[in-house]
Amino acid sequence: MTEKKPSISRKLLKLRKRAKQKKPEFLRSESWRYSKMSESWRRPRGLDHKMRRKIKGWPPMVSTGYKGPKAARGLHPSGFREVLVHNVKEVAEVDPKVQAARIAHTVGKKKRALILAEAKKKKLLILNPGAQEAGEEVGEKLEEEQVESSEAQKEVEKPKRRLLGRRIIKKEPKSPKEKVEKPKRARKSAKAEEGVKE
């Protein structure tokens, strides 16, 4: 299902990466001053805000001059252009050499399975295959790891020790026939007991 990245888009991705390296790191204003503020970008909106007014010495603000190359805009990191897909008809229209499909979040399990089957025939890259395809592979790996870890634990398992090197003796739970119910005593408060003693 996965193919090599188109050669043109690989060049564009390199170009975009080079352009991004030249961009400054856009920090939220005053985030370096207060620990409660995260560094994630927020536009300064204050009337007298020095960053908004682009005063010398203050960090740069996000603006259109920092855009990446136009040809590389909207490219997925895999090198393909993203196309949103809702049904099997739309999958047929996608070009597998240049485009990769993303299944819309409103699509249910049945239709998703049909879309995945069609994409497999077409050798089309699906960016979000979902729990059906990815989940099965992950599930098989987890089961194998659990079996291996349980076997390793059985071999290495030693008796647990408490403080001062005393061993813990595991008591087997009693069967329901052996359990004898003791009558519950009514609890008396401490003051009531003192009153009785006097």
C-alpha cells in the first residue's frame, strides 16, 4: 500500500524544510516572564503592546512574509497531496501517484472497510486507516508480547519478601462452604461506653 514519495514532492519537501529552518521560533508574548503561560503562539492584541507594534528588541510576530514555498504548501510529510474521501466513488477519482487519501471522520465502520478494500486494489496510501486495519496488526503484536512476558515471569518469579527477610505466605481463599459467618456486633461510641462504666 505504501509507495515511494514522488520525486517532485521530495524536492519541494526539502525546499520547505530549508525555509522553515530560517524562520524564527514564534513565542507567545511574555511567556518567558510567567511560568503559567505556555509558549504556544497567541497573537498580541493590546493597544500599546510592543510586540504588536513591532518595536525593536521584541520577538518577531507571525506574519505572511514567513510563508513557505507556494508549491510545497499543503503537502503531507509523506510527500503526497491530501484528498478527503467520504465514499468508494471518491476513492476511484484519487490519483495514487501524487495523492494520498484521508477518510473523513464521519464515515462509519462498514463504509470505511469498503474504502480500505478499494484503496488496497488501487495501491493507494490511506493516511488514517483506523482501528480495523492498524488495530489488527497492533493487537497481534501485543498478544505475542504478552505471551513472551508471561513465560519470562514464570521462569524468573521468586517468593516475595517483606521487611526483615520474612517470606509472604499466600493463603488460598476458602471455599463458600467453609466460610462461617460471624454475627456482627453493634458498635458503641466511646462516650456511650464511658457512661456505662460510671
